[in-house]
Amino acid sequence: MKEISRNYNFYLKIFLMILLFTVLSACEGITPTSPTINSFTASPPSITSGDSSTLSWSVTDADTLSINQGIGTVTGTSITVSPTTTTTYTLTATNAAGSVTQSVIVTVGAALGSIDIQSSPAGATVYLDGVDTGSITPIVLTGVSAGTHTVKLELYHYQTKTDINVTVNKGETTYLNWALDYAPTETLILQPGSEGKDADVDEEYPNTNTGSYSGLYVGYYTVARWRAYLQFDLSPNPLPANAVVTNAYLRLYQYYGTGSLSVGVYQVTSNWAENSITWNNQPSSASTAEDFYTISSSSTWRYWHVDDLVKGWLDGSIANYGVLVKPTNESSNDKIAYFRSSDSGTSTQRPKLEIRYYIP
């Protein structure tokens, strides 16, 4: 029995030694725990250029910490940064088990100020750096980036005011109070002689050309209708550079008439030639009059507003084929007016195109 007990104790010791060795070996082979980034924040997350933000972190089980964007190794729990543009910062925590990362973004906005703009008179359109702000004076423009800007004011019949060196400082208001100078009206009168382009067309003689005649018939007399066509040469633009057209008038001298007659001026929409136009080949025209005038039989100057046509002719948005002059109601019988043409021997009574404008 003693022999059995001794053997039992021997084997028990061997077993316990093996067990202890196994446990110790297992302990030596435990895999280390990776670092943990509990938090990584930026405060404030949005700044304006020139301001600062604080990067803060909470990390466990890390041997070293580093941040990109040229910062490198860091210690403690925070650092101050001052990026000039929106920047992503990445924190890297490292130990023997490896590395983990976490990122935050610091958004950088422009430094902002404002411009308080007054003008005398008020109501001027405000342009900032060449862009229409959609505002008129008086106005305070907010959210303007700090730096140098161009401000321009435009007001009808006043000279344009511009300053290319308006300085805006961060968090401050720049004040502008401008007196605008009135731009006087100037007048250009086009009154061509025989080189002018005008003619009338006669329904009774539908193939007859009157381009060299001294007069222009308009109306309806006995059995036939008369219409007159005129075109003024505006190429090249006869106005000074930057001129703003305020009004334009077609002026015809009436030296004969048979009574009250409503006469309209219409846009011509296709080409024609003075020496070949007739009733049968007359060009197309608009159906709505630009303007109309009820005339009598007296001898005097008559005029019609053609502002929009002339503006369009000058800026190229409307093709210049001239105008048609005819009664607004061509069914009114036995009413006629006779106007001087550009071939009239009375030079002062030839057709005129009068353009009024100002230089802003």
C-alpha cells in the first residue's frame, strides 16, 4: 500500500508541474490589447480664416500618439491648430499590438464683414465685384469676405460711380456715402438727304417704284391704299461709347392732308430696296404698332416714339429693316397725308430720326 501511495504522490507532482508549466506558457503567449481612441473632437469645428480650433482626445492603451498635417507626435490631451483652409486632422494611436485612427474636420470659412452703402439720390443699383447684387441703395451688404472689393452704383440718368479699392475688414462695417452726378440729356439727329432710304407703295399702281420721289403718301384715297417705308443707317453705331438711349422719335414733316387720320409706325421684319420696292413686293412687318398719332390736315412736324426699336437696332437684338408708316385702320376711305421724303428739295423738312441719350 505504501508503494502505491508513493507512486500516486509522484505522479500527482508530475501532473501539477506539467499543469503549472502549461499555465505559465499560456500566460506568456497572451496577445496584447490594441489602443482605443475614445474620442477625438475639434472645438469649434468651424472657424474663419485666422482663428483657432482646439483638437482634443481621449485614448487608452496607447504608447504613442501622432496627428497628420505636419503636427507629428503629440502628448497630453489637446493641441491648438489654425488652418487657413478646411482641413482633415487624423489622430493615430499606436502600441505593440498595432495602430488605430480617427479623424475630425475643421471647416475654415472666409473672414467676413459688411458694407453700408448710401447714395444721393437713393435707388441706385448696387454691383459688387461686377455682379448685380439685386439691391438698391440704401443697403447694407452682409457676409462680404474681408479684403479689397469693387463697388459700382448705377442710376438712370446719373453718371456711374465706381470704387475699385473698397476695403472690408473682418467683423467690421465699411461705410460708403456717395453723391451721384446727374448725366444731362444729349441729342443725335439723323436727317439724310438723297442718300436716305425711303419710298411709298401704291395699291392702285402695284408695280410702280417711287424711291426717288420727293414725298411719301400714307392713307386710303378713293380706290387705293398708300404705305410708306423708311430706314435709317445706324451702322456703325452713331452714338458715343456707353451711351444710354432714353428716347427715340421718328419725325416726318406733313405738308398736306385731307382730314383726321390715325397713323401708326410698325417694325419692318424683312429686307427691301429703295429703288425696287412696290406694293406687290413690299416686305413683311409687325402687326402691332410701335406708336400711333392722330394727325389732321395742317402742315407741321409729326412724331412717333420708336424707343424700343432704336435700342434694339443699336445693340443688335433687333434687325434694322426700318419702319412702315400706315393708317392704323386702312379701311377708312378718303383720308390721306403727304410727308416730305429724303429726296425733298426742302432739306430742313426731310425725315428725321432723333435719338436722345446720356453718358453714364
